[in-house]
Amino acid sequence: MDFDVIVIGGGPSGLMAAIQAAEKNKKVLLVEKGPKLGRKLILSGGGRCNVTNRLPVEEIIRHVPGNGRFLYSAFHQFDNEDIILFFEKLGVALKEEDHGRMFPVSNSARSVADAMVARMEKLGVTVYMKTPVKSVLYENGQVRGIELADGQIKQAYSVIVAVGGKSVPRTGSTGDGYKFAMDAGHTITELYPTEVPITSLEPFITKRILQGISLRDVSLSVLGKKNKVVVTHRMDMIFTHFGISGPAALRCSMFVNQVLRKQELVWMELDLFPDESAGEVQKNVVQLLEENPKKAIKNALSPLLQEKLLLFLLEKAEINPENHYKQESPKKWEAFAALLKKLCFYCEWHA
């Protein structure tokens, strides 16, 4: 055999697989069809790389889209604390942020990728770049290696397919693994996006009124039939030129797709103050206004929200931002508080 282990794919999982095999004194070949290793890793977490999560395993599994229970066996062998220890041994110091998210202290995803590549090189892993794989080879029901696009055969006792799905094709994720899986006799279930940004044709989105507004620790819900809440995620979120993104939106995206299988649009609900009731929010709003009776409403409420978002919500509640508090009816403040707790908008995916 040419190698003990061949790893197809030079992304995070491929790099990790190559390192783990090499640390067990295996002769390893990593084959990457692109010009660089770890391209998607460098883009992850807004360029910072959310390495793992420090919440209890049960909590992590509960938030995995779909059936997260399949991860129990994997976590039993190598869990989130093992990942943290792995990177610390590579010299990548990590820090914990909200909701247990772990990031490199450097705030640089590239530092994570560089550390993994350096470790792999130190272990003597052979790397082929710009080398597409045509197929995985089998003999008598056992894997025997791979055939490269140029016809070369590389033999190995084990082949690890770590090519990702179909997301972010520019990083190399073009769905090659589905063919390899089918060639091995597996069935491919229906494919759909998950952990992706969500698009919307709401006028305030297409007009980019809220573009760039980043929200911390908000609750985002997906509404299904009869406006029943399908799922809620409390995390950060950002309005973009095409819709919404950020951790809360990414977590909700799978459930948006599930609802879209049954209807053309899906409604979402944003709670800007998840720790407070509508009554408490209204009380806080009124208190700010009463403390600044001579100020224009937009100035009196400036501590509450970012200006663009504040003006947008005041307009939706039909409140003149230049008026003083007493110039608007009490019912409008009730409506304004309701918007702070339940800002609804529709989303959809479109080509």
C-alpha cells in the first residue's frame, strides 16, 4: 500500500482527520482539489472561527438542527472539551463568549488554520494540492484507495471522505462527497440548506433601511401554521442587504426551510428585549420619555436602540420622532412596545 490513510478534503474536518491519523503513526496522504487548505475555516465565524461550544453536551445536542442524537457516540469519543485541549496544545489560546461560544484569543480564523497546517506538516503528512479525486476504489467490499482525476491510483487501507456538502462552492464544497457516498452504496436523502443566511423581499430589506444593524442577545423565532412558534433561538443577529444573518438566523435557517416545504413564505418574529415582558418594555420606554419631556422622542429614546432601528420602529408605530412625548397618544406607546417584543417579517429563499 502507498499509504495507511488517505484523506480527501483539506477543510477543517480533513485537517483534523489527517492530524489524528498521523499522531497514531499512520502514513497519511491528504488530497485537496483547491489551491489552499482550510479555505472555509478562514471564512468561518465572520473571520474569527467559532471553534466549538463549552455548553454541556446535552445542551449542544439539543440545539443541533434535526436529529442531534446521532452525535452522542462521537462526543463519547471526542467531545467539546477535547477540542479545546487539542487547540491549546497547538498553541491556539481560546476564549469563551456568550452562549458558550469559543473563539481564538487572536480573533483570527487564519491563526486556527495555520496552527492545524503547521501541526500536519510537522507530523509528515503528504499533501497533494490542486488534485481532484475521481473516485474511491473498492475490492471485495473493502476500500483500497482512490483514483485521481489524472488517472493516477493511490492505494490505502483506509480512505476518509471529508469534502463537505454543497455550501460555499467557491471554497471547494461542490457536492463531490455525495457521489462518493452513492458509489459506496449509500442513499442520499433530500438536500436543503441549513446554517445559512436567510433572504427576504420585505420592503425594509430590499430598500436596505436596516442594513448593517447588528443586534446582541435577541430572540428570533420561526412561525409555522397558524403562526405557531416552530423554534426560537436567542443569540446575535444582523440585518443585511438581502435579509438576516448572524448566529440566530443561521440556527433558524433549517426550520425556515422546513416551513417553506409547505408554504411559499415563512414569517419570523424578532424579540429585541427577551428578558422583559411587553408591559415592562412599555414601562421602560415611558420612563425614558418622562425623564426627558422636552427632548424630541428620537433623542429621548436614543439609549434604547440604534438610531436607524429606532426611527424605523417609530415610523411603524406611526409616531413622529420629532414630537415630544405628550404629543403622542398612550395607545401609540403600547403599539411601539409591542413592536419591540414582536417585530414580524417574512422570509424566503430565492435563486
